[in-house]
Amino acid sequence: MGHTLFGALGLFSLNILLYCGHAQGVPRPVLTVSPSWTSPGDSVTLTCSVGPPSAGWRFFWYKAVPDLSDYYIYTHELLAGSTTGTEQDSYILHGQTHTAGYACRAGRGDPVFYTKYSHEKFVWSGGVNPAASLTVSPHRLQHFSESLSLICEGNSAEWRVMMADEDGDASPCSYWGEMTGSTCNTNTRASSGVYWCESVTQFSNAANITIHSGDVILVSPVRPVTEGHSVTLGCKLRTENLLYNVDFYKNDKLIPNPVRGELLISAVTKSDEGFYKCRGRKSPQGLETLTSAESWLSVKYPEEAASSSVFLVPLVVGLVSGVLLIILLLLFLRRYRKSEASSLSRSQRTNQSAATDHMINQGETQDGHYSSLLHGDSCLYEAIGGSEEPEHGAVNPVCSSHSC
């Protein structure tokens, strides 16, 4: 009995070890996204890598769905066309409009052996999603080491504020701040990174916030500027004193600017997008210059134009389909009319032929009657025209219908 129990325990322990070893040997693929920042309508490429590389894998692609029951959990929903996996290790998303999270895993063999899910990667957009939006207070992208308020608004009663650092590692507000209702108030542990809001169904616009340890920051808007509107960029000193000889740069190129201290773009266009920074001096004659970090200025199309562009393709397709339908209908009517004309022509020819035959027959009949009349008249003439009375007992000839 003791030997049997000992053997059973040994077998159980061996199975546990084998299971743990197998679980530890399950690879976790690495997902990359390109580009990570998008404008509405852009295409995004997801790439799933399994190491060490080997053949036979099929790749499965997922949308990350926030699970607010835990601090940092996502469930996964298969993307379209990924039910049976793809042979290619890349997947293209067309028409990306809002911030979203994605994951992948791979499988091979029969039965299928699956890898672990990759860590979630995010595609960020500064465009405002009406169902979920992030507001930053103070309303700018660059900040000194100060407390921030990150406010979530939209079609949800429950929110989670997330931040991804420069390495792409994401963490919730509870790690570096305090979440109260739909607002996250940061503490001194807040750092530079991308911030956004999540509900159980939506991701908000993202804000690439820079926490600057230096003495000067660029004052620029959090959300994209609508094309045609004006925007003013400023340069702010930590001590609230004025900066002198302030210059602004776009993509490291000096911008000619007659107004010192701020940069006014009166009518923004898409060409104004780029990385901006400012540089100034603490005193008019000072030699020391202070330079801010860079921030991206994003430009969006007006809502009407954006709405029009969304419906432009269906509208064009509808118009083309309508024109083609009309052409086909006209061709059908033309063919139908030709067919009707052909039938009518055949019918007329048939009627004319029958009428002609009838007229010919009628003519022949009339000719016969006319001939009979001629013969009848002759007989009548002969019967009447005799001047002498017949001899007693003689009989007049009897006329038939055709001759005397």
C-alpha cells in the first residue's frame, strides 16, 4: 500500500514538473506597430515575431478590449480575417481613426499548439473621439514637475487612465497617481509618456506629455488644431519671469517671427504640422540660452471636410453604380424596343401578305362573277334580242350560269 501511494505521488509530481516545464517553454511573440502615431484614415502595419524563428507558424491578430475589473487587464477579440490565422507575419489595418490596442499570437501543428499572447501595443491618435476624450489640465503638452489632472469624458460611467513610457510599457493611473471617478490626479512619480483614457468599449485621444526638468517649456495645445483656425505657441520660464530674444523652431529650423515671445499662426494648414520648440534668454544681454523640449503640433481637417471624406468613397461608388444601372436599363429598353419593332414588322408583313392573298382571291372571285355576267348578258341579249317569235312548239335555249 505504501509503495503504491509513493508511486502515485511520484507520478503526480512528475506530471506537475512536465506541465510547468511545458508552460515555461511556451514562447511569447513580440508585436510591433508602424506607425505608432496616426492621422485619421492612415494604414497601420502589425508585425508578429516568434523567436527563435522557425517555419510552420500561423499568426492570429486581436483587438485589445479593456477589462476595468483589474488595474491593467485586456481581453482579446479576433480581427476580421484572422479566424484561421494568416501565413504572413504581418497584418495591415486600413482607415485607422482612433487610438486602439492590439495583440497577436501564433499557432502550429495538429492539434494546434499556441504561443502566449503578445504584450499589447497601441496605435495612438490625437484626434478626438466623441465617445471618449481626454482633457489635460493645465492645457498644454509640456509641463514642469507639477501635478496634472487628466479628465476622461464620454459615453461611459467608468474610466481608466493609462500611460505608456518611452519604452512602450503601459501602466494605469494607480501606479503614478490617484484615480477619483473619471479624473486622474498625478503625483511626483508622473513622467513623460503617452496618456489616454479607456472605457470598456472605447479609447480616447492620446496626449504625448513631456515632464521637463529644465527651466523652460513650450506652450502648445494638447489636441489637434483645426485647419484654417489660428494657434499661438508660447515659451514659458519656470520662474514665471519673462524670456528675452525668444525664437521658435520647426523641425530644428528657425522660423522668421516678427513678434517676440510667442508664435502666431493665423490660418493653420496641414503643412504646419511638425515638431516645435522654443529658445530664449533670461536677460536681454545674457549669453546663456534656454531651450525647451520638442512637441508635435497636429493639424486636423474641419469636421465638415472630415465627414465628407468619410462618405466620399461610398458616395462615388453609389454614383458610379447608379450610372451603370441607368446605362444597363437604357440598353435593355433599346433591345426591348428593337425586339418589339421586329415583332411588329413581322406581324405587319404577315398581315400584308394575308391581305394581299385575300385581295387576290377576292379579285379572282370578282373576275369570275364578271365573266359570268358577261356570259349571262350575252345569253340574255340573245334571249331578248331575237326579233322573231319562236315557232309554235319551239323552245328557247336555256342559259347556264356560264354559257348559253
